[in-house]
Amino acid sequence: MARSDIRRDPPRRRQPEPARPSGWRRILRRTLVWGFAVALLGVIALAVAVGLTARTLPSYDQLKSSQAGQMIVVRARDGSELFSMGPSFGKWVPYGQIPQVMKDAMLSTEDKRFRSHIGIDPIGVARSFYVRYQSGTFRQGGSTITQQLARTVFLNNDRTWRRKIREIVLALALEWKFSKNQILEAYLNKVYFGGGAYGVDSASRKFFGHPGTELSLPEAAIIAGLVKAPSHYSPTADAVAAVDRAKVVLRLMEQNGAITGAQANAVEFKEMRFAAEKGQNSARYFTDWALPQLDLLLGEITEPIEVWTTLDPKLQAAATDSIKSNVPGGAQGALVSLDRDGAVLAMVGGTDYVTSNYNRATNAVRQPGSAWKLFVYLAALEAGYTPDSKVTDEPVTIDGWTPRNSGGSYAGEIDVRTAFAYSKNTVAAQLGNEVGFSAVAGMARRFGITTPINTYPSMVLGASEVRLIDMTRAFASVSAKGQAIEPYGIVKVTSTGGRLLYQRSAKGGQMLVPAYVAAGITDLLQSAVNIGTGRAAQIGRPVAGKTGTTSSNKDGWFLGFSSGVTTGVWMGRDDDKPVTGLQGGTAPARAFAGYMKTAVAGRPVEQFDTAVTLPAWQLEPDDEANLGPNPDDYYYPDDQGNLIEPQRPGDQEMLPPDQGNGEPEMVPAPPAANQDFLDQATGKTKPPPRPVRDRSAPPAAQSTKTPQP
């Protein structure tokens, strides 16, 4: 066979081996695979988290009832609302009753893709990061309305990634559990609009004075614009800024097709009238004083409450007008008025709360001037003086201090009533020196003065600083015939549903002085108004009171009472500079009269009990504490203050040993007083004449005590 006839298979070509991917492609492929796996696991984890969160979410009814923070409504004596603090939620407005312009304004401003996203808006988030890349800071938020609702109800405003992740999970869970309409309804009823107002109804009532169901287009634009910065765009804080922001909202509504250009251009903001800001008046001085007491009365409580107070709106208005119409130019004024049981009827801490919220009625400490003489004469009356007792108005020097009367004149021998009515400084100094300056300080402390009290001789003329509310309390205790009075402002506290949380019980104060002392000082106080320095305080019915003026006319006071109402007035400058013509008997007394005519108008005329009926016998207060029911059981202190038991009949004391036999001799104890002293005490013989004291000599060189037996 020829070689050419032999067939041979063609040689097989070796298949080329597939090219192996390069290193970067392998990395990319693995990254995509692992990324997809991680993303899938993340989606599964997120879905599980959202599902579990949705199951733990409250029902819609529970969501509606949840509130952020505590709301406190303060009510006056007649039940009217004085002031509201903390979050105010108004009434819940159902979705169908919320004006469409309000819904459109909010969606156009805060979340225009609300109807299409699932709780988070990827486009909005991407835009936020893009702006962050361009400007270097986050200037646009990517939060949806659902996220804002989750933050408002369940979270806080911390800027942390952990909080942001929780917010996203909660937003997805809310979208899973509730409908879009429910979410928007809840948001519009819970979002914060500033000034303590949560929800459209509360904001509408606060800023426009009507319910949220009646919002117009410009009003809705203003409210929608508040969400971005409630304090900056608040109409009550800056009406111009609020209107400028509302114009931006209208442009956004036009861009989103919610309104036409003609509708936007037709809005006239100049015709809008904002509601007057409530609570920014003198009643806030009272609430600032009373509300901190809730911590003691209730302890920790977070539920919304209503506080029922003693303040009378009519009297508060009268007090405010009286201070403003009488206070000298450049000066401040304060007033406190108490009912007979201590209830605060009116409180004014300054001429304008908005300008200055410093409460001069409860916080300021000023010298009371001659109004302090109340305590000097109380101590003198308790020591045995009466309104008819004779005193001498003459120059006197005590420990180098020489007080002088206003005008520099001296009346000679007068009675205590006249000395008090005309505010004789020399007589007050003598009485204080005689009863003891520490006794006067003790009397002031007994009647409720809480500030430090010095015991220098000049203290009798009001050198110690006091608070107006403390001085008013002291005069109220006199009006109560010597019974201690404690000012109070809260009657009861209830939940918003009417559940009683606190009720003040009637308290009987202890007797501070005997009834005859209270009657005597009331006699003196009435004389000061009838014929003395307080004549400008007369109101056509019995009034008892006292003026007070400090050096250089820096402070003017008048404090007094009538028909169960006690009122104190102070006027002066905050910088303690003199006020030309300011005296207690001028502007303060006139302000007192102007207010009291309203305060007692509906009360019966009451005559004062000024009959001074002294007890059959009087003893020093320290001795009275040591007396038993039987005079034979009387104990007494020795020179070292040790309590000595009484001598019983038949008791004998040991005398020194007899010099004769060295045995002690038992003899009867000598009598406590000799016969001459007993005869003088019982009136059988007259005591020797009392030496006349030289008033110009130092007290240490004088003796005011009669010889002891």
C-alpha cells in the first residue's frame, strides 16, 4: 500500500487554558459576594428588629395618650386659669378634622415624599450627605415625619449614631404597624411648636386664640414653619421672623402643587392678629413663689396636674394698678396681701414682670425703718406697759448712740399711744433699752422674721433687713389677735382627670402673745392711722397699720390690716439710692389704701378689739415656766441657772457647826422676804420714792431696779 493511501488523523490542537482572573478582580468579586451576604444578613436582621419593635409598640390609643414632660395648669381662687407651664397638648384633633391646608403645609415643609417612602427617605438622606460634602456640615436633615414622630414619642435629641439607628428602626416599625393617615395625625398632634405647645390645637390656641380645626392658610404656614426652630420663629418672640419663615413655607407649598401661585400671593400677613401672651403679668410673681413648694407637697410626680391656688384675680389686678399708679419714678414697688388664715390674695413683686421677674415681695431684703417698732412695742406691752402708760419724749443716749425724732422736736411726757402714733424714735429707744434689745429681737423672730437680727441699740429703729412677706405675716398675726399666721398659696392639687393629690388642711397657729398684748398693739396701730403718720391709709372703715421710712428716703413701707385682710407695701430703688419725697406715709400708704378699698369692699366692717384687760397678776415669762399648779411647788433658778427645789413646810437647812460642841445645829430657814417688803407689796405701807434716772448718763452707770429686800 502506498504511503499516501494511509489516512492519518490531524493532530489535535491543545485547548488553551482559561485565563485566570487578575488579583483585583478576585478581590472585587469576593467583596461583592460577601457584601451581598452581609447586606442580606443586615436586611434580615433589620427586618427581625423592625418586626420585634412593631410588636412592642403601643396601640394607637396608647400612642395618643403618651405625653412628653409634665404639664402644670395653675388656677386662681375662682378656678380660672392663671398660667400654664410645661408641655401643653391641647385637644386631640382627628385626621378628618385637621384642615387640609395644615396637612399640606406640613408635608411640603417637612416631608414631601411622605406618601411614598417606607419610613425613611433614601433620597432625602442622600441629599443631606451631598450638602454635607459641599458645605462641610449637615445643613439639611434627612429625617422623615415618621422619624420625627419616633423621636418625639420614644427618643431624645441626642446626636449619636446609636440613637439614629434606633430612630430608623422605630420609624420602619411605625410604618409597618400604622397607616400613613394615623402617622400624620399623631405627628400633627404631638410635634413641638415652641412655647410649651405640643400639637396643632395647642399651637393654634397659643398663637391665634382659636382651636386647631379653624386654621387658615397663613396661620397653617406659620405653624408649619415653627418645627425647624420653635424658639427662633415663635410669633410671640419675633413676629417678623415668624412671617418670613411662613413665606418660605408658602413657596414650598406652591412648588409641591398644594396651592397655586395666586393663592400664595393673596396671603396678607399684615392683617393677622396674634393672641396676647398669657401669664406674662404680675401673677407670675405669685406662681414663681408658690410652684416650687410642689416638691415638698407632692414629691416626684410626672403626670399632668392642676394646681388650685389662693390668688384672687380681681385683687391681683387691683394690687398691680395700685403699685403702678403710686410708685415714684425710677423706683420699684411690691405688695403682699393675706387673708385672715394666711392665704395669699395678691402678690406683686415689681412694676413689670416682663422687664424684671425678680420678686421683691419675697426675695428682697430691705431695712423696715419705723415699721420695726411693731416688735419694740409688742415687747414693751408684754413687759407690762399699756397704751396709756406714761413715757417721756426727750433726748437720750444709749451706749454712745443718740437717736433723734423726725423734725428734731421733743414732746416731753406723753403716753405710749401717742409715742407710737407719731413714731417717736427716742421713746422706742428707751423702751428697747428697758425691755432689752434681745427681747425685741426674740419678739421679731417669734412673729416670723427669718432674716438675721442684730441687737445693737439702733435695731429698735429698723436697722436689720427684712423681707416684705415676713413683715406682712407679722402684722397678720397681730390681726389674728396674737395667733401665728403662715402665708400659703396652694389649696389643692389634682390630676387633669380630677383625682385629688393634695389638700391643705386647716391649721391652727400657736398663740404668740397673750390676747391683751395683741389688743394693746392693735390700739396703737389704729391710732397711727387715725391721728399719726399713717393717715393716708384711711379707707372709710377701721384700719390699723404702721409706716416705715429709712434714712435718706431709700425705703418706704406701710403695713396694716382691716376686715381680716392684711397688706404690706414696700417701695424703693433696687440700687438702694434715695428716692425724693419717699416716706411710708406717702406713696406706700396711698397704694395700700387704693388696693384695700377693693380688697375689703365685699366684707363686713369689723371693729377692732382694743380693750386691754390685764391679768390679775403678772410674772416674768421665764418664771412662769417654772410654776406648778400649787404655789408651794414653785421651783426657782439660782445664780448659776440651776433649778432649786422649793422649801417644804418643816424643811430645815444645815448651818455651820456650833463652836461649842462641834455638832451641827438645825435651825429653821429664814423667810424669803422680810416683813417691810411684804407690807409694801400688799399696800399696807408705801414704797420709798423711786430715784429719777439721768437719761444722759451711760446705761452702765444707771440702776433701774428698786432695792431688793
